[in-house]
Amino acid sequence: MKNFARIHFLGASGVVTGSKFFIETSEKKILIDCGMFQGLKGLRELNWSDLPIPVNNIDVVLLTHGHLDHVGYLPRLIKQGFTGKIIGTAPTLAIAEIILKDSAKIHEEEAKKANKEKYTKHSPALPFYTLLEVEKTLALFQVEIVDKWITLSESISYRFQYNGHIIGATFIELDINGKRFVFSGDIGRSNDYLLNDPKKPEWADVLFIESTYGHKWHPNENIEELLSNLIKETLHKKGNLIIPSFAVERLQTLMYLLWRLYAKNKIPNIPIFIDSPMGNNVLEVFKRFPKWHKLSASDYNAMCNHINIVQSYKETWDTIDDKRSKIIIAGSGMVTGGRVLTYLQQLIEESSTTVLLVGYQAEGTRGRQLQDGAHQIRLFGKYYSVKATIKHVESLSAHADQHDLLNWMGHIKNIPETVYLIHGESTALDAFRLKIKDSFNWNVKIPKLSDVEKVML
């Protein structure tokens, strides 16, 4: 393999989640990201399979950022024999630690609950991984800085570049024998409330670019006006506004927006409850890494003081029993797990309830079912009628849309040999392929899961 590299598409290929790209060379074997599949049952079941590569041969894992669909498979990788370093920026590894610990705790709790209440066909139900396995994973973490080329071997080096999206996120430039491979990770948006604009690559011989919103532009919504109106409607109905939210970035953005609306006298002092242990920990990451975001210390403190942080499961029930109209922000963002399920179980059959979905809802998730108008939703093994009002906004998405993606690519000075479209559903992938052809006339490919491509060096 001295004259070529093999690229194995082990995830996020033809689908959005499960990011894993294995680069095989004669000098080093590198895994870019190591995420879990989410969404459709058939995809989720893939998580239980071992990777179709010799895991103990992987030298290093490079992480673009800390989201579950980019880091959630790491403990399984260690279980299969990986012993190398897992490298990312300091905030990325801090977020990954929070997400992996939270994920393990949920896996353990759900397995225990399923076995106790017997709503599983597995006997016994097992956690996907445990907290002990996460601790073994964390021991392999190694922090690296942005904007600096790091040598891996005689002919291979890499660099992390700031990418917006979530705190710590980067795109990865990998130089192999003088050929530049660029892995976009998830690209953030310009003019984000909390984060600076993404940097842009200037050279890419082989480009791997996310396509989550490759087929559309985000709507030009006035999010402050939309939130303000929803809150006033909630108060009028004497109900609850439930916002399922991703714990990383989305939750902090919502906190910031709600605090700002109150500070501007655009909403009354309605109680706001944040019920996301993971989200609380992410707030601490913002505090630890102020250079990675735009929030001032004073704004950060004022925002946190304005919100009620739910600390325990008992307080979850206290919040549900609280008869006041209120805003509840709880994980998870696609309604796949977490504390939000308990709130929906108790309140989704109330017509005074409004559920606000913020951002992308993957195929097969409860969030997508609600977005598509499902009349019933399954929670903890039982079906509940959806009598709540369901709203959806995309303008809070942390992903670049088609316009932002083309702008990000447009700074590349050369003509890439190949552009691989990843992290997208089929509609988005095909629309983005045509748009890139029309805009740049570049050679575009849409890899499928388990595809292997040979790249000459």
C-alpha cells in the first residue's frame, strides 16, 4: 500500500449517523471518528456488530467533535481490541467524556428497567456498554491543539481546524505522502449565537463533506418572535412548553435566547426548567473553555442564574407536578431517550401541551414521528395519544445548510480529485451531488456503507 491508501466507509455513508472512516496506508492505520448509528432500527442494530476490520491494527483515532454519532462507538472499539490513542481538541474530549458517561448510564438504566418490567425480547437485555468500559476508553484520550500540523509518521501528518457546530468541533486535514485528505466533520453555521464562524479549507485533493442539509436552505425564521409567541400561547393555554434538546450547544443556545428575551422584556418571567444532567455538565465546559465561544463571563452567569436546573429524578417529578405554566428543556433532541421521555409520557396527552422540536430529526426517531404527525407515540413499551401541539423549527440547527456548505467548499483553491458526500439521507445526498456538479463541476461520489475506495498517492 505504499502507492495508495484504502478508505473504508464504516458509517455515515448513505446515512447521517455512525461516523467512521478507516484510512489504511503502509505507514499508519487511522480511524476518523467512531460514532454510533441512530434512527431506524436496522441502523441501530448495526451498532452491535463488530467492525469488519482488524481493530487491533488501528494506530490512532482522530475525532472531529464530541457528538454521540461521532464518538459513541469508542467503548465498543476498545472492547474489540483497540489500544491506541484517541485524539481530539480539549473541549471535544471533555464533551466526549460527558456524552459517553451519560450514554453508558442510560444504557445500564434502560437494560435494568427492561429486564425488570419485561418489555424486551432479549433475555436478559444488556447495556450497549458500561461506565467501567467508558473509563477504560477515557484512559486513551489525548488532547491536541488546533492550527498545528502534527506528525504521525514519516509521510503522514494531520491538523485540526476550528469548525463551529459545537464547542471544540473541527475539520481534519490529513496529509499522506503530500496528498491532502479533508474530513469536514459537521460544519457549523455562520453568525451562530454562541460560536464563531467555521474556518474553511484552502486545499483538498480528496474531500469528505457532510450533507445533512445538502438539499435545502434553513428557513429565515425570526426565532425570537417565534419563541415569544409560543411562550405567550403556552401561558394562555395554562400549559407546558416542552423542548426536547440536544445537550450540547442546542441547550445552551436555547438558554441564551430565553434569557435574552426576558432581559429585553419580550417574555414574562415564566419558569424555565433545564432537565439534562449532561447539559449541565456541558455548561461547565463552556465555563472552562471561554476562547472557544462568544459568551462573555457576565452573560454566561446571568443566563445560568435565570434558569432552574433540575438536579435529580425526584426533581423531574416535582417539575411535572408543578401546576404553573412553564418551559421544560430536556434531552434528548430526537426524543430517542433521556429525561424528556418522562415529561412526554405524562404530558403528551394534554391538549394544553406544546412540543417544540428544534433541529434535525433523523429517520426512525420519535422526533421524526412527531414531526411527521404521528397520532400515537411509544414510550417505555406503551403507546400514548399525541394530543399535544407539535411545532418544528430548523433555524436553530447547528448544521450548515446547502448555501453554507457551498461557501465552505468554495474557498478550496484546487480542484479535488474526488468529493465524497457523507452524513446525509438519500434525498439530501443526491440533491447536493447535482448542486456541486452545477457549481464547481467536481467529481462527486456517494459511498455506501462498507464501500472501500482506493486512492493513489
